[in-house]
Amino acid sequence: MTVDTSVETTGRYRFAVRYANGVAGDSQHKRRTLTLSIDGTDWTLSLPTTSDWNSWAQAASSVQLDAGRHTISLKRTTGDSGNVNIDSLALLQPNSAGSEHRW
């Protein structure tokens, strides 16, 4: 999943993902990972288990962004365990009402 977005202000932002992580096709119920990539720089995003596939949770990562345009990707790389359902993504600026991007 990739999106291009712009932010008006340089600062710390919170990238949040709403997900479900129940017992996967591999019959395991464990913490999974995906890769968060911003402008080509990668971080591992850890997604703890949820009680089942109908229970949703949110995981977030704090990221520093300069003002301007950015490409943000959430992907499963060969080093990730994946096997989660993604509902939505959001880029939030802490303490700023109405300054968010949701996809």
C-alpha cells in the first residue's frame, strides 16, 4: 500500500495503522511485522495479536517529516511475517486538531 502526501509543517508525526491479527493461515497466533517506508527509508512496524479477525487494534510509529511531499508505503518484505488484515492508515500531527491524513 503506497500513498503520496504532503505536510505543511516540519515536525514529528504519528503514522497509525488499524489492523486485525488473529490466528493466521500458518495456524499461529503471534506478533507480526510489516515494513513502513517513508521516502525510501524503512522501519519495522510491530503488530501485536488481536483476539480474533473481528477485533481491531491500532499500532503507531513516530516519524520525523520535513515540510513538503512524501511517499509512504506499508509493505510486506521478505523479512516480515505479515499475515494481518489492514483496515486503514493515518498520518497524524500530535496536538494539532484537524491536521491529519487518512487513507
